[in-house]
Amino acid sequence: MNKILTTATALLFAQVSFNATASETKPVVEVYKSASCGCCKQWIQHLETNGFEVEAHNVSDVSAARQALGMPQQLGACHTAKVENYLVEGHVPAADIRKLLKQKPDALGIAVPGMPPGSPGMESPNPVHYDTLLVGKDGKVKVFSHH
Ligand SMILES: [Cu+2]
């Protein structure tokens, strides 16, 4: 009996520490979107299949959420998000978010303004080239990566 209990306890601890490790390696992206936004859901799926954990919040006014977070409105897309201390606007590829979290630039965040066809969540037979922009704390942008 004692032995069984010990084994069960050991398994429980193994499970707990496994979960702790898994959540440490998965950055959480908090997404603000409207409930009816289909391409937002597609983007969330893209993040989840690429190792991010997503906390999605449906809001009635995405611009207000964007303003509250501090992302310039002219860079706006259909959803706005936060990961660690950075803002992520629009259909940004998961790889760019990884790059951001790895390089940790002194910046507000990254953005893909508008909704370019071919970006993650905006899959299209007619994809276009687009840039992910690095947004400075002063609101100035420069190209972070080209797609
Ligand atoms: Cu969209």
C-alpha cells in the first residue's frame, strides 16, 4: 500500500513539474478582437500551432483596446495583442514574435498594418509581400522583417 502511494505521489510530482516546464516555454499572447472576426481566429490558430498560448478577449471596440495598450492607430489591423512587455498588432507571423522575444529590442512592439493577403490568418491564392514593422516607443517604425 505504501509503495503504491509513493509511486502515485512521484507520478503526481512528475506531472506537476512537467506542466510547469511546459508553461515556462510557452509565451502567452493576449489578443483583443471582436467576437465576429474570422481572420483573428485563424491568426490565433497559427500562433497556437506554433507554440504560443493564447488568451483571447472579445471586445466591442478594438480601436479602444488598441489605444488603451498604446499601439498607434495608423498601424491598426483587425486585432491587437500583448506578449510579455511588447505589443503585437495585426497578422504578425509567429516567427517574428519569437524573434522579438529573443532579441528583446527597446521598442513598443511589432505590427503588420492592414491585413495583407498571404499573412498568417489571411491565407490567400494571391499573396502579397508585406513587412512586419518594429514600432519604437516614439511611434517611429522601421522594417523588422520582410515577407
Ligand atoms: Cu484580420
